[in-house]
Amino acid sequence: MPHWSAHTRLRIVGLLVMAVLNSLLALPAAAVVDTSFSCPGSIESAGFGDIGKHDAVTQRAIDCLATHEITRGTSPTTFNPSGSVQRWQMALFLVRQAETHGMTVPSAIDQGFTDLGGLSAEAKTAVNQLAQLGITFGTAPSTFSPYDNVSRWQMALFITRLLAGSGVSIPTATDQGFGDLAGLSPQAQGAINQLAVLGVAKGTSATTFSPSAETLRWQMALFLTRALAVGGVLPPGVGLLDVAPDSHAFLDFKGTAVSRNYTVAVSTTGPFSIELWPASMIRTNGSFESSTPGSIANCDITLVNGSAFSSDKVTGIEPSGANLSFTVGCTGIQGQLVPVVYTGTALTGLAGASTADAKTPTNGAYGIGGGITVVVEAATGAFGPVSVDSIDKVNKSFKSGGLTYFWDANDTFRIGGLLVTMAEWVAALTTGDGLLAGSTYVADPAGSSIFDLSDQSPVAPGLSLAAVTSTTATLTYTASPGAGHIKIYSCAGTGCATTLVRTVVTGTDEVPGTAGTQIVISGLTPNTDYDFQATQVEDSNESDKSTAVDVNTPVALAIVNAYVFQDTNDGVGTWIYLMVTFDRSIAVSGAADVADFTIHTPAQPGAVIAATLLPSKPVGTTDQLLIVFPERNDTTPDTDWVLTIKAGALNVGGDPNGLLTFAFSH
């Protein structure tokens, strides 16, 4: 266990308890937080003789502030509850409270306030510390106005900043129905609503907060004690025991009892008591739903030396040395439980109380150990079809029908009958999937289970553009294991519904010898914008559509003739020019390169001869192009050739052309 400071340890246990059922923290407007966790009924009187006219709740709040050493009163016997709180007094209250919440209060450095003359050294220090903590910014860059009375809206800002600085999660500033906040800054309005949500301030009526009214000392006592409870601050004198381990445990049940050993660091003599409390009985403010924990089915406590045993509580325990060790054992129970350790007589004075009342641990230190989750493992044998209810990929298990199935590298994994790797199977596994008939579970970790998954939410395949012509698009797809086939959807233009254009069996490559698995979509319209998406189909389950691939088909340009210029094709001499005639006017793209214009024989498509000069149009023509090639010896007349012009090398009316090929003989 880490060695925390006393203040930090006290705050950590409160926050840990609050986290158990954090969802219960939200309170309706005008409801106030239960302060019995930080200010139990056993708080002793501070001896202030001038608070008797106030109700018992207010008197306990004032006594609690004194017990926590946040206030010292205006004298040893007076608190002056009806007096207004001045800003210098507020600084003292808040700095002391910050220390109680476990915050590290800095050494006082002068923050530039020039109006602190006449204050005590302690008050000056508190003002500067409060500014360093970011709880106050003064009334101006160089003034604090220490003798002004604190208004209720200022109080709201101070307390929300303190709670946030102590680690409390501040809720969203939802409007709580106070109709008198107009004119305040958004920050002040937000702080008032946040305090109401937290249960720290309930307003002067259901619809008013009286933000400009002065904060009275008895009101401040209520505000600050509620802030103590929200922050999970333990009562003074109640110590925190270190319980190890403090992290959550996941234990599987294979027909025998499972257990976890705990060690409690103690610094005082016994006797001690150990109790098990279900997490559902611990409230967010650290109070409890009952005066006794009650037994947790199929779980018990055993001391390491075996001298004591109980289903819910072990009492009268004397520690051996500085540690107390015990075991929590369970048999086949599902869910979480939290071991809670008390010293002295646990829950003294709470016997017979209503189970609806909040309870608090009193007269002793306590600690909270890490929760335990125990699961029931499925029996060996064939199973399926079953539905996957929940998944724990960290611990390699899923639940179905109250049973837990574990997997490991020894098992066999399939998706829809197709053999896959464990990583592929785990990636496809989601809540709501099914395991098909024929799946077999072996409870022995050394055995080999068979998991045949019916993937209800297949992963969309990857899709990219490999090539495009005026009328075709070649798409490369990557399917996940288990897919029976891939569907390709198309949408020409924008704002139109997708249309199914192709279905292909998974693994089919229509362009052999290329990288990746490719599908050719033909019959496209030249010079048109398309979006293509793909889905993966496993059995009858279709995935979401893949990311869209944008395809712009180029202009359909055609070559109508190509002949060798200034050569008679008689087997004598050489030819170095090729005159190409197109079906319309063209222009050479500014990005074109000599390598974009090649010729080759049909028998040797890889042995290309590239142009030596970028082509240019002859003067006076609009549809012809003269391409310069290396000199070719005309030793074999009537040889077959293929001319290829790369897509985009030419422009037609400003738009790129598609890939062009043309066979000729010379």
C-alpha cells in the first residue's frame, strides 16, 4: 500500500466510498447532502453558549466546524451565529477547510493585495494562500477588500473552487429554478446552481437564492459542513486503516471455493471487528443503508490462523503485531462485495435504527479493501446456440445465461464455420453476438474449447481505389474473417440514395497478379462523380458501410488512327514519329511526362518503349498529336504494336482523359 499522509488518506477513503455508487450523487434542487458522515451525532459540543436559539442541525454544524478546527469562534464561549462573515474571516475558514480536505496549502507568497493592513499575520497569510490556490482573485488586481461582508454569490464561487481543487467532480450547472440570479456573471450563476445540485446550498426559498444578501456565520457553518460531506472527509478522530489489496479482484469459480487474502495495517491494540458489506448498501456520502451488514450469500470471513469464522462479521479480534490478516472466501456467488474493516465496537449506538436511515461508522477507524467479483464457469460440454450477454476481453471471458466462458490460445476459433485466429475472433466478438450449435466448452484451461461465432455486427471491410478509366473503377477491398461475400454500393453525384451495384464472393480477385483483392465495377458513365462503399456479410448479418471512396471517371477519349510518320513500312530505314488522331480536340496535361506515352508488342506488355520528347500538337490541328519515340529499325514490316497513353496525360475540354490503348501495325 502507498504511504499517504493522514489528510490524504482520510480524503481518499471518502472519495473511494463515494465512487462505489457514484451514480446516486445527483440530488434534486433544494435537497441537501447528508452530513452525518463528516459530522456524526457523536460530535461533542464546542461550548458556544450563543447558538441555542438555532435548530439542532445548525448547532451540530457549528460544533462540527469547531471539531474539525475550521472555526475557533469569536471567543472561547461565543460563535456570534447571526454576525456577517467578512472576507478575511472567509479566507481563514476556507484555508483551514482546504487542509481538512487534504489539499496541499502553499507557503504564503505576497499576491500583491495592498489593502491588508490591520489584519493579523494569520489572516494575511490565509488571504495570500487562498489566492495561490485559485479560490479567490480579489475584488481587483491589487485589492482584496478584507473587511467587506461576503455575499451569497461570492460564497458559492469560493466553495465550488475549493471542492474542485480538492478533487470533487463538480456537476454541470443545470438551472435549479432560482429566479433571482439575473445580473450575476455566468460563473456566479453556474456556481450557485452547482452547489444546489451537490446539496451544499438550497436557497432561501424554492425559487430564490438571495445572491446579494450577506452570508451569516450560522449559514456559513451549514455550507462548509455540507462541503465536508461532499468531499468525503472523515470525522475527526476516526482513523483510516490501510487494507491491502485495495484493487478490484476477478475470481473464477470452477466448482470449488475461491478466496482472497487481506492484510490490515493497524497501529493500535484490539479488539477489532471485521465485517462484509455489499457495495449496494454503501451510500455515496459514506453512510450505510443498515445498522448491520447482513450476510452475503455463500461468502464468509476466516482469520489466517483459523481461529475465527463467520458469514458476515468476526468480532473480538486481537492483532498479531502490526498487521491483521483474514480471508474472504466465496462459493459460486456472482457480483461484487466490499470488505469493510472496523476497530472497536462497530456501529456503536445504531442498533435498532430504521434500515431507511443513513448510518455512519463511529468510535473507530476503518478501511475499505478492493472488491471481489466471483463468477460461475460453464460446465464442460457442447453448447449453442447461445447469446453473448457481456464480454470481459481483459480476462478473456464472456457471459451467457448467467454462465461465464473463458478462452485462451489453446482453443479453436471460428466465425460462421470459418477457421480464424484468436485475435480475429476476439476483434469480431461483441455483445449481442451468438455462439453457434456445435460450439464445445472445456472447463480445464489445458483443454481445447471450440467457439463458433455468429457475428451479429460484422466489421465493415476496408475499401480503396486502385485504378479508374472512363467506364470502370477497380476497387481494392480487405475483408475480415467470417465474411461470406462483399457488397458494393454506389451513389452517382451527391444527395442520392445508395444503390447495390455488385456482390462478390469474399476472396475473389478479378485482377489476378495485383496487390490486394480487387473488384472491377464496369458500365460507369464517363466524366461522372461516384461514391463507392462496401459491406461485409456474415450469414445473413450485414456490416455497416465502409468509408466512402470518391471516384471521378475521366472523359471517354478515343483514338481513331495512329500511323508512323515519314516511313513507308517497307523494311528499310527507321521510324521515329507516331501521328495519333483522336475523336475530338485534345490538349497535353501540364503534369504529363514522357513515361506516360509508351508502345510495346502484344507479346511483351512489360517491355515498353517510352517517348523521348513530350508531345505537342502540330500547327493548325486540334485532334492530332505527334509523339517522338527512339528511332526504330524498320527491319520487319507489318509488326503489331500497342500504343498506351496514361489516364490524365491528356485533357479534353479541361477534364482529364481515361486510359487509352490502341493497336496498330507497322
